[in-house]
Amino acid sequence: MYLVYETKEAAIERADEEGRSNGYAYWTAGGVTRWLTKPRLAADGKWVLDVSAYELDTVEQSSTEPTYELAEDPVV
């Protein structure tokens, strides 16, 4: 299940939000773990997050895509 973003920055912002709410070490102790899932480049040039395990609000839940075609070489 994916959320789709027009920009890499918007996808990172949402991934950061989830990482902070989960209390990952990057946000609490200067550790390495920052995100539950990293933003991935989609085949159409948009950015997607696999949000299958995220806490989503009602708007986000209604905006998810069940699948999304990823680019061959996903990068952040």
C-alpha cells in the first residue's frame, strides 16, 4: 500500500514524521535508524512510500494506492 508524492522532499517529510512518531534512534539518540520505509522513485517520476505499517489518518487512508510501479533503480 503506497502514498504517492510529487516530490522527493514531500515523501521524505512524511517518512520523517513516521520515524519521529516511532521514536527511532535518529530522532532520539543520534542513531542511524531514521525511517520505517524509505521513499522510492516510481516509474512515472513521482515518489512513493510503502505505508503498509504506517499509522495513517483518514485522508491518507483514502489516498493510498494498493500497488505502484517502481523505477528500476530506486534512490533517495
